[in-house]
Amino acid sequence: MGLAIMVLGLAVFVAAHVFITRRDARAAVIGRIGEGPYKGLLSLVSLIGVVLIAWGFARYRATGWVDVWLPPPWTRHVTVALMWPAIVLIAAAYIPGNIKRRLKHPFLVGVKLWAFAHLVANGDLGSIILFGSILAWAVFDRISLKSRTDPGGPQIPVGGWGNDVAAVIVGTLVYLALGFVFHPLVIGVPAFTG
């Protein structure tokens, strides 16, 4: 049951984000209901998807765990190592500097790295579906960005190396908080030990 709930949540979340790439349909909805209500509706649908994913994954972990393969213990170290740059890249999307200038879409690069890192160390069916789906969405979204003719959102001013330093500092602090606090308390698995 948990796996089905998680898959439903993934379908809701990914469908909402794939809809964003359908620029004509998106523009039609915005034209009909306005940009504010559109963003609110998109946020609500995305939140519902995230809640279903989290609830379904928690139920799956508690009642329906299915091992597909058993990753060697060293893969956890690979995941821990990959997560730091993943979080720094996500931070660089919001503190734009040379990293953003170079990568264009550091958020998507960070999400892809995050998903790949978790696929490396998790061999159960739920994790493969969850992280594989997010990785597939991020790859699709990056490909769709290359073919868009509209500019998307408003241009965000891009700073220099100072913003890169700030992104590394903020990303590192978030990485440490995720590893030492969020992962053990919310996920129930220590990220940096064992």
C-alpha cells in the first residue's frame, strides 16, 4: 500500500512539473486564471505530491520493504561524498554567481546528483522508484529547457565569485544539517555514521 501511495505522489509531483514544460498549455492556464492563482495551484499540487511521496515511502519502509539488490557498504561513502556538491549546486541556483553562469541550471544538476547519489547506496524497490523517477524528471526538464523559446521566469542577476563562496558556505551548512539532523530524525537513517 505504501508503495502505491508513493507512486501516486510521484505521478502528481512529476506531472505538475512536466506541465510547466508545456509552455503553450501553461500560458493558456495563466491567461485563464492569472499568474498568482496558477502559481498557488501549482504549489498546492506539488505539495500534495510531496506529502503523498513522504507518507507512502514511510509506510513502504515500515511495512513493505522489497530488496532488489544489496549495495556494498562502501557505496554509502560515495553517497555522502556526492551529496555535498549536490547541495552546494542547489544553493548556487539561489545565490547565483559563476557556478550558475557556467552550469546555467545548477539546481537541476544538483537534483540529478542527489538522485544518483541515493540510487548508488539504496537497492530497495521503493528507493529505486523514488530516486530513479526524480532523476528521470530532472534529465527530462534539462532537455526541455534546451528547446524552450520563451525566457521562462524573470532573469535573476548573476553575481561573481562572492556569490559562489556564499553558495558553498550555505550549501555546506545545509548539507551538514541534512546529514546530522534531518536524515537521522526524519528518515531514520544516520547519514554520516555506520
